[in-house]
Amino acid sequence: MTLLNEKALRPFLIRRDDYEAEPAGMQAYFDYTMTVRRIADWLCERYGCEFHLYYQADSSDAWDGLDDDIRSGYTGVQHAASLLDLVETRIFKYASESAPEADGHRSQPTNGTHDIRMSVRNNLFVYPAHRVAFARVPRLAHYGLDYEDLIFAESDAHLDRFLTEMRERQLADRKLVVFTDTKDGLERSRETAERPVDRDGVFMDESLKAQIFRSVDTFFADDRSFYQTYGVPYKRGILLYGKPGNGKTTLVKSISATVNAPVAYWQITEFTGSESIQQVFDAAVKLAPMVLVVEDIDSMPESCRSYFLNTLDGATSREGIFLIGTTNYPEKIDPALMNRAGRFDRAYEVKLPSEPLRLAYLTHKGAGRLTEEAALPGIARLTEGFTFAQLAELYVSAALELHQTGSTDWERLIAGMKTDLSKGRSREWMTENAGRRVGFSAGN
């Protein structure tokens, strides 16, 4: 009986009981060469052709693409078999809605809050139309289990066509690519943008807004005529700085939602290092032309800032990348980021909104539904010093009061918020009759 006939209806290609009688049974069970041979034979018998083994040397793009396809329920990939019977084949994580399985069917989440699906590790996935297969094979390591990444394909031409098609699908997908530095290395995911913001939803100085969007539109123009005509390197970097709540994130969301190009967010953490910096820029160049957003860039660890600066200076490391950095604390930004052309070309301060902008924002939020339109200019005038985030909270508070009591006392709400803001700045909170310090040091 052939290997295919023996194993095709069994859930695992490699079973522990096949090695029970051997003295070194566990080592044989995890034997790398045997595992590769078993997978290759299975593929050969299943598809009637020889499969060759490949390794992706430059990054994990292909594996990230496989994970995206599994989570999205892409019908072009099939779960062919599981590998080792004593290693997990499914994973779960907290999620508001479960993701579809590779066969297009959604898993059943526990209480509707967990994404439960096939894992990339310890499973064999095949793209039948391309004759390409992926197997992340568990192996013994001194600290537990590690894995080997195996990619099989019928030929170089089959693999090349598959990778080209996968990249085209990724570029056509409007989901955001999110890079996160973790203690286990750089993680990459694709997420749907929440509450996309159009350009009309951006409230800032009109001349500054026009300048920023003009820069974006020029960069992503189909003919790239500006860069070709004037011999300007095809890369751009802008830094947005200012106090939190004034619209930096909203501006970035609007750029992300309205630009016809891939967008990636990079979440810098204490685990960011030279390796992850290189991985992010390598992946970004492959998506180019694209937007790379680095929020809270001042949090870049001191140990890798020099490497980050050198990467920005690289001749090809930013080709086709429109880099956007944001910070709430410009005083923490390394001056070297700003004092050398080619890193961040321009720095834009996103300031507190002026009275006309506050009025425009409140009108846009729908404050006219909570009070007479004629009262809005006076409300805007009273909110001197408010950020857009605070104006949004004022709107919610006013709506709640109207819903609960049938009327809204705007002046009282504004005065209360100003008092709270003043307390927050001074770190002093008031009792009914007197002020006192609170916190761990209170009373000491």
C-alpha cells in the first residue's frame, strides 16, 4: 500500500506510536530529515510530481502571507494535513469575532469572543493551483520546541508565479500592515482600519493641511513627474509633533484612508532593535510605493537610535517610502533626525485648535443637534485651550446630559472640564472646601 493510501485518511503524517519500540523514539519522532522526506513523498503522491525544498532568506513575507490567507479564509489555500500528532495544530486568541478557517468556514468562538483556527505551525498547507506548499515543522530545542520553516514547490517558475500573485493580492488588499516589536521578535499582522477618516474630517490650519496633502498626492502620483523632472530622490519623510489630542492621529488616519497605496504602522516598543528595524524597512521597500507610519517615534530605544538613523540615510532603504513620524514630546526627539536632510524632510507642529476650528469641529460632530445653531459660536469661544479630544468629550458629556435630563448646561460642563484640566496640570485635586495632595506621597 502506498504512503498516500496509508496516510491520506489519517489526520497526521507522523505519529508517535510509529516510534514507540525504538530506543531513541522521541529523537526519531522529531527527526528533521525523516519529516522532510515524509512531507515530500506525501506531496509527490498527492499531486503526481516532485516537489523541491526552498528557504526564504531575506524575510518572512511568504509566511506572513500564508497567515493572512488562513485568517481571511482565502479559498486558494488548503489545509492538506497535520504533521506531528503530539503537538498542537490549532491556536486561539481573544477576538470580538472569529476569523474564517482556510476552507472558508468560520470557527466557533467561545462565547463569541475567541478566534480559534488552524495554526501555521505543525500543519501542511498547499496552494494547489501553484503547486506550492508550506510546512512549519516542530523540532526539539534545549528549551522546548522550536520549528523549521519549509517551503515546497514544483519548480522555480511555479514558486515565482505564486509569490508574484501573493504580492499582488496583498497590495490590492486595503488592510493595514501592523509591525509590532515583541520579546520574541517582530510580529506582523494585517488589520482592517477602524473608522476611516476622509480629508474633510481633518481639522487643522487650512494652509498646513493643504501643504501636507499636496506632498502626499505628489508622492503617489502615477507618473511621478515631479521626482523625475527635478531629479529628487523618490522618498519623503515628515514629522508631526504637538500636544496629544490635537489631531495628529486623525491626520495620519486620513492619509491612510485616502492614499492609493499600502499603509503600514510600526509600533515601537522596548524590544525594538537593529534586527527589527532592518526587517521593517526591508518589508516596506517590497510594498513600495507605500506609507510607513511610526507613531511616538521618541520612544525609539537609545541602544538602536544610531542604527535607525543610518537606515534612514541608506541609499535604497527608503526608496518609495513616504515616512510619517509622530510625537507628543518633540523635546525628546534626537536632533539628528531633524538636522540632516533625507531623514525627516519637514516637521509640522499640530497646534491647539483656534476658535474657528473649534466651531467647525463642534459643527462637524453634530453639536447643532444638542443646542441651537446660534449658540455654537459662544460655546466655541468658551472652550479656549481645549484640544480636539477634549471637545469630543464635551460633546459626549452634553449628549448624555441631554439624553438623561432633557437639557444641557454647556457653561457648567465647560467650567467643570476646565477645573478638572487645571487639577490635572497641577496634580492637585479638590475636596468640597479645600485642596489637598493625593497619591502615594500624600500625608508623608
